[in-house]
Amino acid sequence: METTGPTPYDDLNAVLSDFLASVREILGDDFVGAYLQGSFALGDADEHSDVDFIVVIDDELTDDQIAGLQSMHERLYALEVPWAQHLEGSYVPRENLRRVDPSRSPYVYLDNGATELVLDNHCNTAVVRWTLREHGVVLLGPDPRTLIEPVSADELADDVRVAGDEWAKWLADNVPSRRGQGVLVLSLCRMLQTLAEGHVTTKPEAGRWALRTLEPEWRPLIRFALDDRPDPWRKVREPADPTALEQTRALLDYVRSEARHAPGTRRE
């Protein structure tokens, strides 16, 4: 049977339909549009993927709207559909979305696997804007190209620099899980590909690119990250291999060095 809907997965499409109807009811006239970005927009999603969304709103959310959205996300999370536990995204004011925001102010955000809305700048990046503008899946609303100005390769390079610094600070105080370590490796591969080519791909595609492009010393680490992708939710509870983690730190240092020498708009 042919699947009809924004994704190839009928059960996910049902969750998204519920999500969209609820969001429209809660936001009313403040609703502008709802979109998928991330791997579902870039065409490399599978049953292990997060469901990255952006809801564009006319202005800042009110307290009542946040309360309504909070209740909705708690209800969706309780559905007996695995996709419902892996929605991730932000509610973004239209004017803030239009161009890259150097201040990276926070949005109301739902993390993957969470039920509580928080303020976070996770989606306030050039990478998210580029992905949404160039490949976003429209659930409802105007073409995202009408909402977002073109994102330059230099702005994407700035994002890589910021992300590299943030990862370094995070790793100084935290030890990732086995899954987190693998995700970081593929994220670093994507950062390198973005620097080299001025566009954004999915993490698995970037891993395959890195296998073809980087020096052989990195290949075992990248191949393990690619091959270790199945059954990710069990691996969230497993510690990262210490040797792989040290190699990941070295790859991060390499990415940060490459980013410092790349063109950009915000150079120190």
C-alpha cells in the first residue's frame, strides 16, 4: 500500500496530523506554519531518526499558549507510538527566523525524548535555517523560502565554529553515552563537510563523505559510528568506549582547527 503523508511512515504521519491540529488550535491566529527539518527534510531519515520540527509563530508565545503546548506534548509523548517520544523542535517567531541571528537567542524548545518545554537556542542556527529554507517539508503554511533569507556559506562556517566551541565546553564537563559519542562523531563529519562544500547534509551522509575524504587514521572511528547506529535508544544508557572517546576528542580538535581557518562573517 502506498503511504500518503509528509513521511514514508504511516504511524508517524498520524502523530504529525495530531500534532498539527493541536498546534493550530492552541496558537490560533498566531500560527504561521509548521515544517519538518533535519533528516526528514534532507531525505536520509530512517526508523532511528529524530523528528525535527519548526513551528513558526507570528509573535512571542503567551503564557497560556505555552501551557497549552506543554499539555499537548505530554499527551503526545504518552501515545503508544515510538515516534511520539522523539519529536524535537522549536516555536520560532517569524521575524527572528528571517535571517541568521548572531546572538542565538533562545526559543521555546522540546528536546528529543523530553516532555517539558524549555528555553534553548538549539534551533537558532544557520544550519537549521539553511535546511528549512532549502529542503524543509511543509506540514502547513507558506513556502519556507518566503520566510527565510538565503543563508551563505560563510554563515554556515560561523555555525561550525560556534558548535565546535560548544562541544569542547560540553565535553570538558560531561561524558557522552555510547550513542552520544557516535552522534558526535557524525556531527563532526557534517561540520567538516559543511566547511568544505558550503551546504548541509545528514549525519550519515556526512559520515560516508568523511570516509572518502579524510585521512585514513579517522576511518575506524567513523565506520564504527556509522555501523553502531541501529538500536540507538538502548545505547543511550551505555557508556562510551574510552578509546573511541579519546579519538572523538582528537577529531573535535581537528574540526575546530579547520574551522578557525575557514572564511566567515564573525571572525575574532
